[in-house]
Amino acid sequence: MSYMPLHSWWGTTTSDAWCDEVFSHAPGAGRAGATDSTLTNLQGGLSGVPYPADELATTDPLDGRPLLARYDLERAAKTLSDRQRDAGVPFRGVWRWDELLPVRDWSNVVTLGEGSTPLLEASRLGRAYGISQLLVKAESLNPTGSFKARGMTVAVSRAIELGAASFVMPSAGNAGGALAAYAGVAGVQATVVMPSDAPIVNQAEVVVCGADLILVDGLISDCGRLTARIAERTGAFNLSTLKEPYRVEGKKTMGIELAEDLGWSLPDVIVYPMGGGTGLIGMWKAFAELEEMGLIGGARPRMVGVQVEGCAPLVRAFLAGRQFAEPWAEATTEAAGLRVPSTVGDFLVLEAISESGGTAIAVPEAELAPTQSFAARHGAGFLSLESAAVFAALSELRSHHAVEPDDTVVVFDTGAGFKSTLPEVPARRSVGASDADWESLLSGYAPASQRGSTSASADSGP
Ligand SMILES: Cc1ncc(COP(=O)(O)O)c(C=O)c1O
């Protein structure tokens, strides 16, 4: 985006034409012409059948399963290996990996500056969980406050490149907010279909960004069915996760960044909150592509997928050794992004977890809010309930030796706390604004030197 200097805002009107001029986005982070995309074709994720890449695609016509993008990795490796040597890094963010992304021309790139999130050392939490190197990939620092921005910048850009003029999508919350924001950048119409109990902040985000919001008294799977009907009736392009090939490509960049963050190696363990599991599928795909290009070796992290006990179809299927997951009846959890009773990419998630030697685990609902607070008091910031779920899994993973003390463990903070359903705030002391009011308040405080350590400063376990 390009911004006008603040002083010149005064005295102007906010007509549509003015807004278009002020906020016309600089496509592709200011770049022009052809990208270095090496996209060659699409391929059925289950059937293996190849399909052409340069037309709007949804799922595999043979089986309704996800289509995956394939690249000329030999060609991509030529420029990416320069990057590995830290030479010629063009710019930060998702789009610096344009060789491994599907968009052909920079003029179609719709961006808000997503990606290049920090990988933070969580030393106090590491001590609390008995893990010597606990790292947090801070995806909540993305525009729109969640990792959904990565998928949306790529999927919206590519669909626009292939002729889509409007969008419709079901969402648990964050993806809908992201679609609305990116549709705003591109200046196209979007409709978001959410469960009526989706976090109010996500609902507000969609409306404020100018998208059409439809609330369904049901689950995300019901929203998916209505979305398909709207797409059929209106011709709007359906951006449901894994029902088009490119949201997963954007999420793949989490895996590329992780390798880059760790000096082109991978951690021992990745712990990730799973709704449909697209992020996990994307990272697993990234690792395969990086290996094929010779940028990393064959070692893989153990992938740990986390769900909540009230909705754990992928965990149940993994523990039963199944290839596909049965839909979960009566899905419930306050972590809206994890309230996903079924997913078309189930076999890809289950394959990645088992090939990696990892595991899947469901955490109790009752642990989400306390863990959200525990993690915040120990330095993780105000995390979403989805992110809290991964920290809630750590003790159990440690006690079952799925995570060992000397493992390098990367936990994904997929979304910001203020984008989740907010916790109850306990009654707070309030005070008037006069000196007299403050005197009585201050009389209750002792100098810091006389106070003992607080529970927030102790590194005890949760
Ligand atoms: C914050 C957050 N974390 C995790 C997820 C799960 O994402 P996925 O469905 O790609 O597994 C979501 C989905 O809405 C989310 O909003």
C-alpha cells in the first residue's frame, strides 16, 4: 500500500475516487512485470493426476479432494540457492518466495505486507515446560492478526490473475476477516459466511472491511454448504480452504521461513493447532520442495497436530491409524478456528503427521483459558485460544516423551488474543480522578523493594 503524508489528509474529501487514489496498492510490494514463479501444473493430492495450472480451479474433478500446485524446482533452485547464501534477498515477506508461489505477474499481487514473522525464544515458558529450546513463530504479527493473511494474499492474488471478480468463503473467523481485508485492497466484492457464534471481532472485521457477512446458525461445515450454493448462484469464486489450490501455498511460506530462520535446518518438533490442518499441510509441502531443491536435508521435524477434546476428528483418526477422518458430531470449543468437524485435506494432514514420526493430541477445553493466561504471564503475549491450545499440549507431550528436554521445539502462535472470544475480565479496582481518591489507593501499596516475587515472575509449570 502507498500512503499519503498525514498533513495532506486535511481538507480533502473521502470520496471513492480519492480513496482509490490514496489507497491504490502498490502491486507486488512495488514490483512490476513477470514474477519468477516456476508453477508448472496442478496435481490431485490423492489421485496424483496432473491438471493445467492457468485456469481457475477448485478441487480434483475425479474425487473432490484438494489440488496441489507443482513447480519446476530445478529452475526455482537456481535463484533460491543464492537466497540460501544470503545474497540477493529482494525484500521481506511471503512474496520474496515468488519462485515457489503461483502468481505470474506482479500486477496481480494483492498484499498487505504479510510474512517474515519473528521466531522468538520463549525462555521462561521453556523453563516452565522443561524444554531447553522453546521457540514461538509469531504469526499473530501478520496483517489481520493471524496466519490466515498468508493464505489469503496468495489465493486472492492468483484468483484475480485468473479472472475471478468476486469471492465467497466460509470461515470460523480469522480467514473471513483476512478475505475481507484483501478484497478491500483489490477493490473486489467478497461475501463471508460464518457460524453465528464466531468471535464478534471477526464479524466486525468483515463488516468494517466492506464485505458482506452472513451468519449461519450452525457449524463451519454448514457455512461451507451455503457458500457452495452462493458460488453456484452468483459465480463468485469459492475460496474455501483446500477447495482451491492456493491458500495452502501461502501458508507454505511458514515452513520456508522456519528453515530460513534456523539457518536452513529444521527444528526437532513443530506443534501446531489444527482446524482443517492447512498450515500443517503447507509446511510439510514446503519441506519436501526445499529438500528437492537441495536447500535442506532429509531430516524432518516431528509434526504434532493439536485439537481440542470437543472437536478432534483428526486426532481420533490419527490414533486409530486411519487414512481419512470421520466428521465429528456436535463439535464444540471456544477456540473458533479449531471448531472444524471435517476437512477435505484430512488424508494429507494424517500422512504428514505419521510420515514425520509425530503425533496428534486433543487438549481439554478447560485448559485453554488458563493456558492463555499462563503463557501471557510467562512472556508469550496475549495469544488466541487456538494458540493457547498448543501450549496446553506441551505438558502432556513432555510426560509422554513425545517432546524431550533437549529438543528444539517450535510452537505456532497462529493468531492474536484480541481476535479470539475474549475471556471474562474479573472485577477491577476503579478509582476517581482526585488526589484524595488516589491517596486511599496508594496507601495500599508498599515500595517495590518490600514486595515479594509475584506468581508471574516464577517459572513454575502451568
Ligand atoms: C488462530 C487460528 N489458528 C488455527 C486455525 C486452524 O487453521 P486450519 O483450519 O488451517 O488448520 C485457525 C482457523 O481458523 C485460526 O483462526
